[in-house]
Amino acid sequence: MGGDLALLGAALVFGIGSALLPMFLNAELYVVSMGALVSESILAIVIVSLVVGTVIGKAFVFELARKGTSRIRNVERQPSQRRLVVWMRSVADRLHLRQVSDWLLALLDRRYVGALTVFVSSLVGVPPLAVVTLVAGASSQPRWLFLLMVFIGRLLQFLAIGYLVHAAF
């Protein structure tokens, strides 16, 4: 019992951390490892704990973006000169991912239709949820709807990944 509580607490903390530092703490990899290592009886609870942590972290980032909107709009973006970034953009352009991503991000300016972008981003990762969180916080997106879509999308994604991995092991 104590080990299960520690596992749930670790998942919650990892979820918060992955929402705040997605480049360093990958929630999908955490789900893969949990799917391979924990029993089926506790896997869903661990995933729910991870999702709750992710929602808490995204709520914090959303609020930071909402409060700092005027500062974010004053920053000028410089085009990247890194080869990897330039190559990734060319691949994304060929696959039309960039157009889809830009279209979905544009929907965030619409109060309720923008929830589609949040849901798709939470479920499949295009556009990246970290970017969607910042843009949604700076837009008129309702907080409750944003958090609900993140919860549902991440829960579906993590359950699918976790149980597919668990079935493979």
C-alpha cells in the first residue's frame, strides 16, 4: 500500500514537472515505463495521477501567460539559424504539419472553438501542448475549458500508450 501511494505521488509530481519543463521531463516516456513496469491493476490510477499533475502544471503556465500577455507580445522572434531546426521545419512544411498547426493555433482566438486545438494538441501533440498552453493563456480561452480539454486529451493519450505497452510486456 505504501509503495502504491509513493508511485501515485511520484506520478503527480512528474506530471507537474513535465508540464513546466516539457523539454526535460517527457510524460509520454514516463507512461511507457509505467506501462512496462507496474501491474495492470494500478496502471490506470498512476496514469490519472500523472494527468492530474499535468493539468496542475499547465494551469500554472496558462496563468503565467494570461498575466504576462503584454510582455509576450512585445518580444520579437528571430528566425532560427540552427541546421536541425531548419531541417525539421522543411520536413514539417512538406508534410503540411505547419499549416495544420497554424490553423489550429488560430482557432485559439475563438473562445469555445479553440477547445478543439487544445484537445487535439493534448491528444496527438500537434501543435505542441507547451505552445498551445502559452497561446491559450494569452487568448480569450476560458480557463475551465482549457483545463478540461487538457485532462481529457492527455488521459486518452496516456491510457492508450500505457495499455498498449503493458499488453506488449
